[in-house]
Amino acid sequence: MSDSLTENATALVVDDEPRIVELHSLTLKRMGINVLSAQTVADAAARVQEQNIDFCLTDLKLPDGTGLEVLTAVQEAQPETPVAVITAFGDIDTATEALKLGAFDFVSKPVDLNQLRTLATTALRLRPAEPKVARRQSPLDQLYGVSEPMLALKKMIEKVARSQAPLHITGESGTGKERVARTIHEISPRQAEPFIAVNCGAIPAELMESEFFGDQKGSFTGATSHKEGLFRAANGGTLFLDEVADLPAHMQVKLLRALQEKAVRPIGAHDEVQVDVRIISATHKNLAELIERNSFREDLYYRINVIQVDVPALSDRREDIPGLVNFLCQRYQERTGTALAVADDAIAWLAEQTFPGNIRELENSLERAAALCDNQTIALSDLQHTPQRRGGNRNAQELTLPPGVDLDSWLESIELKIIAQHLAQNDGNKTATAESLGISFRQLRYKLKKLEL
């Protein structure tokens, strides 16, 4: 650890067992951290009134109360100070409660000293004086929006980025859930460590355990070398589980254990490996409904959904569309090196449209129009494939079966056309196509095979 990180840093260790206080204090002092100690809630409350601290580690059970009361006392006196709570081994309910109340993180007894060092390092990165990774602009600038829902979202992101609690991001397909997850990572104390995103619906079920947890050479047919796995690859950083609703039942069980124990066991290994990973998950599906249908575990839901972040649909922030069009044009120029503008009447027309695919659909519309426009300026006529005008005539055309065609064949032909159209709009990207259709990657793969696309 760099000297600058621990320079003048002070930690408060709260525990009524002198031996534990001594052990934890010694570990932190060897890192260059000044250590204060307290044995009761009252002692801890007095300490934070008297002296500034940069990190607090408190046992849950104390003679005059609980570590949750210490958490409250620290939050009232020094709101920016991260607090980690020591819980009984396997007491996941209490740990979850602590995280919901604003705890920075939790650790189970007996405390692994390597884990304590990692915890302290991560907490100290939250100190205001700690220099951040140099960036051309703030990560929040990548989330365009001046509407009330977007301002509320940005405020929420800044708040939850400080915590280590698991986050669950909800929102319709195309709203930018992965961008939100990346932004949270990039302004968190984990910003210098890996951010790894995985689409849970894009991994074959039979390979999922190996992909997540890794494997040992020779552990199964085809395992010709050691594989690290996503959890260990993201160690110290953030693992983003997109479309977590698509996890099969056996992986839901294994993921729950990994989250509870903060450890993974590679296939073929005898021992578990400790991992320090913050989990952010997302889905456009309603997990509560999936729980009722017994297709998603309720205990896993409560474990990943300690804090929920809701990303608004484009239809709920329609006033952002004109500015968002210009923002996407700037991003197009950064990516391609070609300037792109949109005529005023075209922007006004776009602002009246429905975008079921949200920002992704709007961006795809601009990309298609960019290929058709003259002089790098999108005119209204270039947007002929843009979705139907909001409030337009939606009376359904009377549908009849063509002569000699059965219903199944007719519906299959319509399905084929729709999927082919979405594939073209997403430049053949199957993951984006599945999201725009509102189905899982696995469902899309089945339909492509069935329709011979």
C-alpha cells in the first residue's frame, strides 16, 4: 500500500474483547494506520465526538448495545466515515441489515487478517484527500440527463458508490443499466481495479460454473489449463451480472454461497479461494414475479438486492431527448471521427416518438440515419425508419390469414421477419438483439436455430 493512502489515517476499533482489539489494532498499525479503540457503544460515540476517524471496525455484540448503534453514532457525528461491522459467521441477515442501514461492508468472525487489510485499504480510498485516477471528464457526465428522474438517479449513484453493499439495477431494455453500473464503479474506491461485465444469459449452462469460478487443469474433459474465472478476475473490483434473471437454478445456489462466504471454489479444487468483489446485478425482468413462479430464489434476491437502483425509461424523461440526441452525436464523432448533426425539425420529430428500446433504440435510429444523410446532417427524411409517432393512429389493421397458410406457419414467418429486422438494427449483435426483443440470449439462440437464421 502506498504511504499516501495511510498517511495520517486513523481507525477506530470497537470490541469488548481486549485480545481481539489488540490483534486488529496491530494489523492496522502495521499498515501505518493510527488506531483508537473502544469497548462499548458509549465509548465509541464519545470517541467520534472527540476526534476525526477515517475508518471504523465494530463488533456487532457489545456490552451496552450493538454495532448497529455504533454505526448510527458514527453516521451522526461523521457521516462520510465508512463503518464495517463484524458479524457472527453465517449471520447473513444481520449483515444485510447493516448494509441497508449504511454500513460500508461487513466481515464474519473470525476475521481473516488479509481480509481486514483489504477492507481497510478500500475504505481509506474514500478519504477526500486521496487522489483519484485521472480522467478526461467525470464518469457521471456519461449519463446524460437534466430531467428530474435523471438528477435523482445521479444523486443515488453518488450515494451508493461509497458502499460495498450489493446493488441491483432495474430498468427496461436499452436504458443503460451497464453504463450506470460502470459509473458506480468509476466513482467508487474500487475505481482502479477491474470492472468485469457478464451477460448471464449468454453463457451455456454447462459452462457457467467454470466461467464464474474457474477450474483446475484436468478437472473435466477439455480443461487443458487452469482457468481463473470471472470472480477472481474481478478481485478487488466490481463484477456486473447483467440479466441475472437468466441464471439457471443450480448457479443461483452457487452464486448465493459465493456471496455469503466471499469465496469461490474452482472446479477440481479442494479449497475455497477468498475473493474481494462487489456485486452489481441487473435485469429488465420482474424478479418478484419470477420468485412467485419459483424460477428465481428468494434468498438470492434479497442478497443481491440490498440496495436497488432504478433507471428511468426514456418515456419517463422525454424532455431529455433533444439534449440526448446532441450527446449521442458527440459520442458518434468521438467513435468515428466524423461530425454528425441533426436538423431542428428532425430533433422535434424524434422528441415525439415512442422508443420501446429506449436509448439503445434512439442511438440505432441515429446510426441508420447517419448512413443515409448528406453532409453529415440528419434531415427529417433520413429518419423514415424511426419508430411510430407518439399519439399517432394506433388502430390495429384487420389481420387475416393468407389463403392456404396455417396459423403456425404464418406466425413463424412474422417472427422471422421481426428477428431479422432487430438483428440488422443491432449490426448482428445477438446480445443486443435479445435485449431489444425483450427475451434472453438463450431464447434468441433457440429461435435462430428453429428459424434457421
